[in-house]
Amino acid sequence: MRADRVIIEPVLTEKTNGMRGGDYNKYTFKVDPRSNKMQIMQAVKELFKVKPLKCNIVTVKAKPRSSRTKSGMRAGNTAPWKKAIVTLSKGETIEAIEGV
């Protein structure tokens, strides 16, 4: 699988922004559900030119959602997705995400 298809987008929230700074040096990505840890680490290395130390994977379950329409309430779910938390070696950053 190509590296640009493994990593879909970075996850930028308050929690993930806190994990990037300090001693953590962890970056979070939304990844292809068929990818494994080795493919994700290789894609990060290839796309961002950094050396990842380890990768943790979480499958985010679907959450119930509802919306109001003219015809009444409609219930549904969000789509499940796969999240990867990649730890980089000390002193390395991904400048595309940091905005430098």
C-alpha cells in the first residue's frame, strides 16, 4: 500500500496537541483501516522524513447521532475509523503539522 494512502489525515484536537509537546513527542493520525503498525511507521518515515520509535493503534467505534428534519427525527451512526498514535525519537518534529 502506498504511503500517501496509509495516512489519511492528522488528528488535531486539544488532547493530541498536548501530546505533541513536552516529553511525549506523539503524533496522531487517521489511517486506512486495512493498514498495520509496520505500514504506518514506514509511511510516517517516508512522508515526513522522521524516525518513528513505536506506533499504537486504536479502532474508534461508531457513535450514535441524530438530526432533526422536516419529517421528524432521523437516527444514525458515525462511521468507525482507525487511529494511530506514533511516537517519534526525542528532538524530532513533523513540521507540516507544527506549522513551522
